[in-house]
Amino acid sequence: MSNIIQSLVERSRKAQQVLCTYDQKKTDEIVKMFGKVISEHAESLAKLAVEESRMGVYEDKVAKNKAKSRIIWNALKGKKSIGIIGRDEKAGLIEVAKPMGVIAAATPCTNPIVTPMCNAMYAVKCQNSIIIAPHPRSKKCAIAVADLYYKELDRMGVPRDIFLVVEEPSIELTNELMAACDAVIATGGMGVVKSAYSSGKPSYGVGPGNVQGLIDEGIDYKAAAGRMIASRIFDNGIICSGTQSIIAPQKDYDTVIKEFISQGAYYVDDQTVLNKLAEVVFPNGVINKKVVGQSVQTIAKLAEITVPENTKVLVVKPEMHGAS
């Protein structure tokens, strides 16, 4: 193990031991602060995220920073997470919460502010400390989050080291960290998720989504198209829960497509254009990282195709479909 990872884990473990001495009220105050700080600095953190990662939309990141901090806190507040948290009188069982210890969190450049925040809020709620291993294209974001947290932790008299960051991240250091900690949360591509599951430690991983939008026969196609477009274009499509494919009744196919086009979609069914897009977006069958989180106009330019200036999203006709 490198000196960098050894030092981080030792510091984190020492801080976690102090964290375990706090009662529920003080623990929850820390968790609330983690969310509140991100919300209060939503604009500056969103700006940094766009600049460093070179992906996404500033306004959407501001909205996400504010909304997710509130959503996570509302999900956690008032819930007991320390000591005895449940009893089954009939079975004679008592449920006791026990921290796992030091959590390693591999975080992606597609969500460089909110993922560290969410992971930290959940970890500390159960009195675990956390070490963030950011994607190299989001290390400044992780450090900025840490700096904001440290000011508040100092004010609260809480050890800074309950939240640490690998400041010069690499694949090697991330793998070392995952093997050295007590549990792993890995968010990103399948490579980092597989590494987490191979670390020898309890691991929770999530990779790219595959969200299929189902349009039922006879519903409001206009509303469905609008919602799916909004889902797909939020933060230039880097949210893993954004709609990625459309499944619609075959008999109403043309009607559905017209609704998408009327709301800003550019429909692609010309084979020449399809080939150009495929070469740029999926060279050799693998997603091109240069198009991730980019606008329609940028992707169209890379593919050397012309789209209207007000285009919001590309809707591509598939080559194959399932049985009707």
C-alpha cells in the first residue's frame, strides 16, 4: 500500500472513532450541514463542475445541487441510526446499528459535486468516515467540497478527517483505497464498478443506466414527448436516470415522432446520417467519451451533420425492433 493511501486511511479511522462518540443529534447536525453547504454554494460549485469536467449544463447543475441536498436530508432526518434502532418483541430480537468504519467512495466526473455529498451524508448518518477517490477530471470539485466542509467542521468542533479526498487520484490509488477501507461505494463506468467488486470488501456499485421510456397506446403523446425530452437533455444527458430509448406503439409511430419533432427533436432516419452518428458516438461499438455531456450542436458538429439551431435532442430510428 502506498504511503498516501495508508496515511488517509489511518487519519480517517482515527476521526471515525471520534465520530462514534457523538449522539444522534450531533451526528444529524453534521449530515444536515453536508447538504446545506452544497445548497448554499450551488452556483459556484456548478460553475467549477462545468469548467473542470467540461460536461453538462451550468443551470442544471445549480438545480441539482440545490434539489439533491434537500432530498437526501429529507430522506434521512428523524431516522434513528445509532444504537438500538429496532425491536421485535415477539421474536425476542433487538436491532443494533453498527458503523462499518471507513468508507471508500469512487466518484465520477459526470456528477462531481452531488455524488460526494450524497455518499458523505449517508456514510456519516451511520457514523462512518469517508474517503473520496474522484475521477481525475473532477478532483478540483472534490477538493472544493472538502474545503467548504472543513470550515463548518472546524466551527462544530468535529474532526476534519471524517471527510477526506485523494487529491491526486489515479486508477492505482483508487484500487488501493478500495482494498484498504471497510466498505466501498463505486459510482462510474463498469471498470471502476468491477474493481470495487474485486476489492475483497463489501461493495455497492452503479454504472451507466439503460432507461427505456415506454409510451402506452392512447396516452397523451405530446406530454410524453415533452417529458422524455426534458429527461434526456437535463445536464446534457449525463444523468444515468435520463430516458435513453423510446418504445412506442407501432401503429402510432409517425404520430409519436411528430410530437417529438414539434418539441425540438431532430429525427434521424437517413442511413448516411445514422452511419456518421454511429462512427462518432459509438466508435468500435464503445461510447466515445468526447460526446458525453455535450450539447446536440457539439455532437452534430463532430459527426459533420447539420441540425437546426434550436434542436434539443437527437431521436434516432433503430435498425431493428422487437415483435409487435
